[in-house]
Amino acid sequence: MPFEPAFVAEIRSSPSASPDAAELVIVGCAEGDVTDGKPSAKLAAFGDAAAVGSVIARHAFKGSKGSSVTISPSLVLVGLGKDGVDSRGFGKTIAATAKANKVDSVAVAVTVDASSVNAAELSHGILTGAYESTRFKTKKDDAPEPFALKTVDLLFGADAAGIAAGSAMAKGVFVTKYLVEAPPNVCTPTHMAEAAEHISKISDRMSLTVHEKEFCEKEGMGLYLGVAECSAEAPKFIHLTYKGPNAKRKFAIVGKGLTFDSGGYNIKSAASMIEMMKFDMGGAGATLGCARAIAEMQPDDVEVHFIIASCENMVDGAGLRPGDILVASNGKTVEVNNTDAEGRLTLADALLYAQNHTDAETIVDIATLTGACMVALGPDVSGMYSPEDAVVEAMKGASKSSGDKIWHMPLEEAYLEQLKSPVADYKNTGGRLGGSITAALFLKEFVDTSKVHWSHLDIAGPCWNDKEGGATGHGAALLTDFVLSYAKA
């Protein structure tokens, strides 16, 4: 089973190419290019001025952001608006227009200043916009091949380095999508380890260690193994490392890797989306997506450890029970009052591993952790927790540049009282209210924030798009932008 698409469209900077040679030309134009239904000279140059003006007037096209009008079978105008170019959105519109017109090669021109188009965001938008989830569908012999965009020529001379960066980011998102959308009988802990192996071969700066259960037992990872004990699938503790030759900053990204979450004895009902719990490894998917992008970009100035404690949370007579007390690898004890709050247990031991087995100064954990965060922030925004202002600002900046939305949430220390157990050091859940906050506080107890810069991302909401019925790839670009930008801070 593949871990990413076999073919990704080639995006080329082709300023000397003639638009007449293209099967379809897509022209991005600003609102100022259309006045009283008439095209500007720049816009009219792409076709017969009278014909272009006639179609514009008939369809009341004004060049507003996201709008489009078909002038002829070989010419489509796309509005860029008046407040600057949304390069990623423009890229997605290009992909949608190519698909609607059933052409696999297009040329793209703009009437605005070429420097206002961000080549990285544009290429990222084109590639992710062209993505289709079809690999688990059978095709009838007489059915047409699924749409696949092959080439895009940018006639305005876009920055080649930007195109490469955007393409690398898109490849990371594709890995995340491939993993998150895969059913749990395909994406097992072993499959996750194989995906990490696939990524490790992309760059000679990558190395991989997959720890088996025996290693985790020697490390005393009682929380992680307590969850894994319920499943017939063997747990896989994944440590993928990227080392740039001039690394100035060292990072660890820790992703929740529950390839299926039944809830355990606190079994999920249909209302709690048990049938969708294949996406409970969305944090691990984003972690490996970031690794894929970093492997492609090969930055010189960072060292990044990608860590995943992967397993399933199932039901078994010999497995975890409500009321059990587990011992973490640092000796702290946890009373399990809810077996469906398993992700934080696996993450706790993974966070301790990151601190004990790497030199990372900055640690980010990312997880589809709580339904409470979905209630608080809805389906489009992740919750972000950190006690450090510098980390918060860097993550906000990465959110803006990547397009993955986050919201800074409070680490309300008073809520830690909810996690105190009368028989152990902690309980694994607090009360019904503020569940995303208490989950973050639980994780914080396993991080030495006096020694490392830590942040937690709860991506339960935006990991999956119910409306479109697919994985979003959320988190891969966010993590990549954070690592690259924070390394330079």
C-alpha cells in the first residue's frame, strides 16, 4: 500500500512560454481590471477585446476574489479581489478550474504584479487542490481515468525556489492525508512504521529506529503499554530523525498514533464517532507529513526528532480496565478512570522519551486529543497550549503562513486539582467541563518546562472534514513552518 501519490503535478516557471500554445489559459485578475463591465488593456490582451468584454458584461464579472468566468474553451478568468492576492486560494481555484474543464495541463497568467504572488503558497494550493481520494475505489474497465493534473506553466516567472518549497509542503500534506484517510485494517502501527521507513529513504540526513514492545518494557513505559495491551496488533514506537549539517536548533515533534480507538472498556458509542476513529492517529499523520516535507526541503540549520508511540486501543479480557493504576517511565502513577482517555497516556511516555533520548530544546506534541476541543473551537480550528509567549507567537506565525488555523488556549493551573487521585499521583481525566484544558495540563506534568520549550496542539476538530468526507492534512504544514521559522528566531 503506497504512502503518498505516485505522481504530483509539475509546476514550472515559464515566463517565455506563449499562452497560445496552452490548451487552457487561466488568468488571475484584480477587481481593478474590470471597470463598468469592460476589461483593462492587460486583461483584454488575452483575447479579442470585444469578445472578452461581452462575456464579462453578460456575466457581471468584476474580478472579486474567488469568482471566475469562462471566456472561451481555452480561456478562463479568475478574480483575485482587491486586497492582495490569496496565493493559496488562487492555486486551489486553478486546480478546480482545470478539473472542471477536464484538462491536465494549464498555463497561468496574472495581470497583477508578479511579485504579489507567493510562489510557495500558490504551488501548495495547486497541488493540494488537485488531490483526490480515489485509491480505495475500484474502477470499471470502461470508466475514465480519475482526474490528474500533470503540468502547470506559470507564465509570469514565479520564483523557482518558492515553487519547490510549496511542492515539498504539499507532499507532506499528501502523506498526512494518505495515512489519516486509510482504514484501520490498513493503517496499523506496523503500517505507520513502514511509512516512517519510506520517508527515511528520501534523504540521507534521515535515520529511523522502530522500538518494539521489549524496549518499551525496559524503559518502563507503563502508560503506553497499558493502552497497547488491549490489542492483537503489536505496538510500534517510532523515532525518525532528521539532522541538518549545521543544526542550530533541535526539535522533537511527538504525534499521537492511535491507529484505531474503540474507547476500550469505556467503549465509544455511534454518537462518539467510533466508526471514524481511524483518524485518531491524525497527530502522528501530521508528524510524518512534517517529516516528509523536511526530508524534501533538507534545511541545513535544524535537527528534528519525529516520535510516535503507535498502537490501538481495543477491548480485551487481559487489557486495561477502568480503575487500573499504571506507572509511567518516570515513575509517576496514573489512575485510569476512563479508558477512552488513552491518547494522553501514550503521549506522556512519548514526551518523556523525547526528553530522555534526544537533545531537543523545543518539543511540540500534536494529537486528536479531545472532543472538548471540538466543542470549544469547532471543526476548523486547533487548540494550542504553551506556557511560553515566544512559542505562542511563533506558532501563531506558522498558523498564518501555513493556513492551518489555531487558537491559543489557557493552561488554567487551578484545573489541575481535577486530575488529583486519592490513590495515585494523577487521574487521567478531570471533570466534564474544560476537558481540553485538563488534558493539556496532564501532558504538561510530564514535561520539564524549565528545560524545554513545549507546546501542545489539539487537532481533533480540523483533522477531518465531514462536509467533504476526507482527511484535511491539517498540521503537516503548520509543524513544518513552525520548525523552519522558529529555528531562525
